[in-house]
Amino acid sequence: MRENHGRVRRTLIQILGALALAGGMSVAAFAEELLLPDRPDIYVVKEGDTLWDIASVFLKDAWRWPEIWEVNSAIKDPHLIYPGDQVSFVAGRLAVRRKGTGATVKLSPPAGSGIVKRKPTIRSTPISSSIPSIPLDAIASMLTTGRIVEQHTLDGAPYILSGTADRLIFGPGDEFYARGEWSETSSVYGLFRKGNVYLDPETKEVLGFEAREVGLARVKERAGDVFTLELTSVKEDVRIGDRLLPTEERRVESTFHPAVPGRPVKGVIMTVMGGVTQVGRNDVVALNRGAIHGLEIGTILAVHKRGSVVRDRISRERVQLPQERAGVLMIFRTFEKMSYGLVLETEEPLRVGDEVTNP
């Protein structure tokens, strides 16, 4: 899709501008900690790039781009770099060569001033919208649909009683009757079906019940505890017995700013969305830690692969090998006691039960 490709966002400018300032400041000390020693001299911004991809070209830990941006807030222009532009980082200077022009913009702040000077150029191509910081298509379906609720929430919710026509499965435009205790202020309801039961693998506590959204309907008539509704959209077949909950007024986050947790976090991967057992890059996982544990949207966690149990041939004992860091994930949706995360980096396949901690 056009909106998911060929975009350049403000945060891309932030990281590249910050790299320039890093070069103008103390490259030796700064680069030792953050910059990759084998970073390329030239990088061509291309369609499909995400901020994470581009940050990975220059930084040892891609999630640390906000850390270097904080030292260089002078660059405000969100449309400084476009697909096809050539980005170079040489001798403490960041240069951007425009696609289709001979003009080059060099960014190098005067020592101690914190000011970046830019040579103006003219572009004849339309301004494009920003690139995403992470691959949004991997999580799009989970940003707006589905909830984690208490057990009684679905059990006590109104339910589809019957269709106005003689059918058991409904599609867009169909009308149906539903019965239950209603919210008088709502005219639009989500249709839900029971999904996973999330059980903490460590404490065995039930962390929540997944309410899987299957459709959306609007109220047409009200008659006591029986409402007539019209199905406006579906994600799956809607059936008799499906439950109705008022739609949530919840802001959908599509821009993510990575940050470390504000306090120590230690949890595990409970499950992988999609019914697989091995976890790879861009897979969505459910964790047994949530808002009450200090996790927020954008929180970065390291994933540690559980060590194998081997037999010591000398002592003939079974020994648990240490854990090894094997990936990085970012939280994109939180609930009270659990959260969803997107795996952004992994050196080898991860599994349910692997540990997540502060990076």
C-alpha cells in the first residue's frame, strides 16, 4: 500500500540529524557506545524503509535513536529526506544528496552551538507522508480489534438471539435481534467471541480472557431488553450467541517512540499470536507483564532464550545452561496484567517460555 511504502518521517530526520551532531561533537567517545563501526558511508533511502531499518544501519541498538536525538532538537523539518536520497556519514558530517538533483545538504553544527545549518533546495516531487517506525502491517489488525477482559464481562454481555430472516450466520447489511442488559448511551456495538484464556505460566494466575472481535453493528430499534441491530462490517462469520460490547473510545497509536522500562521488568512470552510455537521477526507475542508492571506503548524489552539442559559427562549431572540474549521486542498494546509485543530483532528462533527483561 502506498501509505506503508516510500515514506519518510520526522523521526528519520531526527536520527540522521543526531548522527551528524554526534560526528560534530566527540565522535570517538560517542561512536564507541552507539554507532556501528562498520556503518556504510552512503545509504540510499528506499521505499518500504522503516525507521527501525534505517536506525539499524547506523546504530548498534536501533531502539536507542531517541537517546541521540535528545542532544539535537534543532532539526524540525519532517520532509528533509526522501526515498532515493543518498545519506552519507563521513568525517563527522552528514550529507544528503537529493534524488534527481545535484544539490547536497551538509549538516554539521558549529562546536557548542547546537545549531544545524541547512542549504535550501527545491524539489518538484510531491511531499510524501512519513515512514512508519515499525512495520505497521504486522500489528494493524491488533491495534483496534480484540480486548482482554474479565471472565464475567463476556458472560454477562448481550447476545445475538435470532436473525430477522431465517439464518444462523450473518453478513454485512443483515439485521438481527439481540437480548441483554444494554448501555443506554451506546448506538454502536462490537460483536465478540471468546478467544484465548491467558494463564501466567509462572504463577498460574488467570491474567485475562481474550474477547475476539468478529464484527460491528449499529442499533436500529430498542424494545425493552431486545434490540434490533444491523451488521455493518465483519471480520469473521457472525453467529447466534455472539456477544455485544459497546465500542471503545480508545486512541490508536500508530507512532511509536522506543524507551526502556522505568523499573526492572522480568517476564516470559506466554503465547505467539497465530497459533505457532516458534517466534521470528515481526511476530506478535503475548507477555505476562502489563501496565501494573510499568510497561507502556513503546517499551523495549530484550528476549533471552532459555538455556538447554545438558549432561555433564564428568560429574554425570544434568546442568542448566545460562540464558542468552537472542532478540528485541517492543510493546504496542498494554492491558492491566499483560501486553502484546512485536518482535523486531531475533538472531535465532524464539519460543514460548523465553524470558523478557530490561534491555
